[in-house]
Amino acid sequence: MPPLWQQCCGSASGGDNGGVKRVRTATTAGPVSGGAAGANLGALRSHNTAVVLGLLRDAGAEGISRLELAERTGLTPQAVSKITARLRARGLAAEAGRRASTGGKPRTVLRLVPEAGHAVGVHLDRDELRVVLVDLDGAVVGERRGELDLGAGAEAVLGAVCAAVRGVVGELGAGAGAGVGTGAGAGVDAGVGLGAVARGGGLAGPGSLVGVGVALPGPLDHERGVLHRVTGFPEWDGFPLRDALAERLGVPVVVDKDTNAAALGLAVGGEEGASARSFAYLHLGTGLGAGLVIDGSVHRGARTGAGEFGHQVIQLDGPLCECGNRGCVEVLCLAAAARGEVGEAARVLGVAAGNLVGLLDIDVVLLGGRTVAGAPETYVSGVGEVLGARARREGTGGDAVPVRVAPRGERIVAEGAAQLLLAPLFGRGDD
């Protein structure tokens, strides 16, 4: 059987549709498309299969019956049986016991097998690299973290990323004695360690590896996986990061902005605040950006330009920003934080957040990033006070938009990067 990532990229088959209408679930991300990215909703041969997989994951360990799957998807019981049989044959679904029914024999319930698939998430920051390996439930099962200089040149950065990815995948199977597949899909004898390097320098990962998601500061082109003038590192302009990594690792790669990846991870996870239909995730770390979820979908814009939140000018004669403008909220906010004036940094962030709330009328503002992590209460209260004052001035009669610290801590971007591969697999991306 080929690795899961090859199954994911296979052509769609109409065999399980049976003339029944296709159904859609609420989406949380735009399409993951183009060349080596490969993680689209052909994920397991059909959109309907992805929808069923999503319901199996949502059901958790208790599982869900085939009849319930048919009722919730609108598919015929026969179509559901074909889909679940295929999932069981691939080891992605298993029986979870029986449930009493109102009549007839007890119903068999099925559950997702989380360990049957994995994805790697990479957070490539200006000065740090974090890599996580997650299972189909999104649970982190491996992690690596280290210092990195994004300005060290493409070869040095790509080498560090590939080494970290191979390392974290290798940790999964160390001593497990499981068979693996190479990046090219050729079989490898059982017992070969998962950390081995495939021919040509590719990744010898588990057959369950869906691919690698990479998140880093923008601007960039998500569709083509090409970087633009990353703020502070103009030498990356035009670099085809997705294709370069896919060639070295031999598995599908998806590239997106760090804030978009974090927003996707939050939306898929559905934690408090992120369960809202529209929210903004503001990431204040080595830079400042926003991930926007509007009507349940990550909003990237036509050119992946949405969310360049840190470069809105709020002081015309302000200090020079690395982007070339003066008085950007990013340079003002980070300068205040560097001086130890955290309250001032929070106020500046609040002014910019108020502009965003006024423009998009979002439901919740979530804060994250290492700078916020240093004084989370101060940032939440500071931003909240500015938004509260704005709401009182507007006299809308409602409460101010709530402000919360985003869950998942400093791993939020890396975990979200893994969801760039997993979310479409479960019908959480657009067709």
C-alpha cells in the first residue's frame, strides 16, 4: 500500500457517490493547491470521504454509527458503507464497540484511528525554528526547537529545516520496527528506522505521513509557495520555498504565513474564542501580524496579502519601520516592549486592533506570540481597555469585542502549520 500522502494525492473516484448529492461542511480554510502542495480534498479519493473522516474525528473515542454518518452527511447508507470499508481497510477507522438501538440488533460504531496518519508542522521564525509532528487528532507526538538565523542564506535555512523534520519523524518510529516508505513511494523493508534518509536525500518517513506544512512571516504567495520580501529579509524575495523543500523531503509541502496557519489551527480546534465564526488572531513576536477568520474561513486575500496588520501606519512622522514606511504599528509596539513599557505596547496594539474591529466587525480578538506570552494579562487588559473605550464612544449599546489570550501557547503556529495538511483531509478546506 502506498504512503498516505500518495493516497491523498490520488485522483478522485466517483464510486462512493452513487448519484447522491455532494455535501459540504463549514470550512475553515481556503484551498491548499498548486503543484507539490498536493494536500487538497482529493485527500482520500473523494470529498464525501473527507466529510466522513471529519465526522469520525469529531466523534472522538466514543465513535459514531454508519446510520448516524448517513443522517449527518445526506449520503445513502450504501455509500457510507463503501467509504467506511475503505477507511477501515487503510487502517484509518476501526470499530469502537456497539451501541443499543431502538429496534433490531445493536449498531456497530466506528472511530478514527489517530495514529494512522501524521503531519509535520514547521514554524520558521526570524530567529527560531520549531517543528512538531502531530497525529490525525492534531495531538503533538514529537517536537524539535532550536535557534535559527533567517538571514543565513537559503541553503543553511533549508538544511536546518530538513534536518529538524527528519529528526522529528525519526523519533516517531525509533525502535518501533515499523515499515516505512520513502518520499518517492518505494517500499522499504520492515524494521528500517523512520529517521533514515531516502535515496536522493528525501525523507524516509512513515507511510502515514501526509506531508509538511511550513509557516513563516510574510508577505508570501500561499498558492505558489513563493516568498516575497519577508520583512527584514529582502533576500528571500521570489524564493520558491515550497518546491525547494518538497524536492529535498520528497513529500507534499504547503507554505503559508505564520498568522494564517495559527488562525487555521485555532478554527479547527474550536477552543474558546476560536469557535466564533469571525475572529482575529494577533501575533506579536519578532514581528506583528494578524490571522483573520471570517464566516468560518481563513481570509488570505487574492494575493495572500490579508493580515499584514503590523504595517498599518498610525503615526505619520513616526520611526522608520523595516518595511520602509514610518510609524507602523509593528515598529511602535515592539519599540515600546523593548523599552520595558509593556502598558504602552498594549495600548498601541489596542489602537490597531480597534481599527481592525471597526473595519471587519469581528466577534473576538485573540492574542499570541512570544512577546504577548511575556505579559499576557497586561496585553489583554490594555487591548481590552482601548476596545471598550471605542465601544462606549460608538454607543452601539453592546459589549466591547472580547479580548483573550489564544490557547496552545508558543506552539500555536507550528501546530497550525500541520493543519495546513490535515484540515483539507477532514473536509475543512474548500474544494
